[in-house]
Amino acid sequence: MEVQQKKNTTKTAIVILAVLLGVSVIALVGLLLYQRFAQADPATVAVPDNIIAAEESTLEDASSNRSDLAAPGTDAVGTVASGTAVTAQKEAQLLQLYSGHADENVPFAADNLLPGDSVTQYYAVQIHHTKELALLFRADVTEETKALGNVLHIRVKNLETGAVLCDGMFSEIDGREFSQTFAAAQDGESMAYYEITVSLDTSVGNEYQAARLLADFHWYAPEEEDLGDAPQTGDALALFLGVVAAISAIGLILLVLYRRRKEAEIDDR
């Protein structure tokens, strides 16, 4: 009777460990697949409507923030010349800066713009920090045809403060750093929304048709020690599930070996 009870207990433990192993492995695989496909596309956040509304209602007030790189013939706040808007999105690509990840690089491409065309994109930079921190922006031209950078205009603006980081031709700002300072964040993070508008003035000739310009937009913290820890992700959960699966597998193997040994001892008797 006692032997049978031990067998039943061992069998129950084996079933429990097998179920636990199967569940943890399935959950781990599902989590890893989700992380892989979720990271395939850049994360986005909605640009708050109140920021867009405030930006539109204070265009003239922002003129005092205009960079010395402003292109001749452009108004004080860099309003894009009238034309067809090629891209206009209110979803901002989310960029995160934290300790060990102090630089975010976003590729940009301008193709086949006609005089008067403009491209507007939004970026949300989430900075994990508790100390006062300087955030730098830099646009690096990586490829161009027909010297498009000489006539292709770029304007980078912080939507919350109205500060214009840079306002000029790509050829003028290429490789230059533009800085903004963020006060110490008591809650451990700051979020800054940026609007980048790239445009061709109506006065630009047709010789730039089919021209192309590729660039990298960089946001980075020059003092990485001022950044805080990485945001919480699913990595901790994946590690936990992996540990559970490993313990379950080891326990299952040991119990199976124990049961077989006991059965062999009974058979020998």
C-alpha cells in the first residue's frame, strides 16, 4: 500500500512538472515571437492633440527661436511653401534613450520631390534620466544626387516648447550638432515631441526632379552617465519563463529516473 502511494505521488509530480514545462515553453516561445515581430516595425505613439493645437496657434511667437541657419526667403518659423504634402502623419516614431543606449539613429529618404512639395514626420524622444541632461540632434547626409542638399530645406522643431533646433538647407546643417537641455526629471523620464519638415521651395527648378537624398537623423546624449536605467521590457519575463522551464525539465528528468530505479528494484525482488 505504501509503495503504491509513493508511485501515485511520483506520478502526480511528474504530470505536474510536465504540464509546467509545457506551459512555460509555450509561453516563452510565444513571448519571443511577439518580441521579434513587434520590434520589426518601429514603435509609435500618438502626438498629443493639445501640442499640435498649441503649435499651430503660436507660430509667430516661435519666430524668436529661429536658428541662424534659416534659409533666405523662408519665413520666420519655417513655414513650408504651398504644394502637395507627400507625408503628413500624427503618429510619432518612438525613440528611447537610456544607460547603455545613448544614441538613436533614424534613416530618412527624400525621393522625386517636386518644387513646392514637403514631407513632415514626427518623432517622440523618451529620455530616461533624473539629472539635468543635454539632448543633441544631428542630421548626416549619407547619399545624394544632383547636389540636392543645396536646395532641400529641413526644419526641426520641438512641438512643446516651440524651439527650432535648426532651419536651413541640408548642406548647411550636415554633420552639425544642435542641443536642447532638459531639466532633471523627478519621475525618471522626459518625453519630447519633434516635428521635422523637409521641403523644396517653389522657386527650385525642375532640374532637381528625380533627385535623391538619404540622411540619418541622430538623437543622442553626449553624457551617457546622465541617463537612467533601461525601461522595463519583456526580457525579465522571458528570463523567468526560461528558469521555470529549466527547473521543470531537470525535476522531470530526476523524477523519471527515480521512478525507473524504484521500479527496477521492485522487479529485482
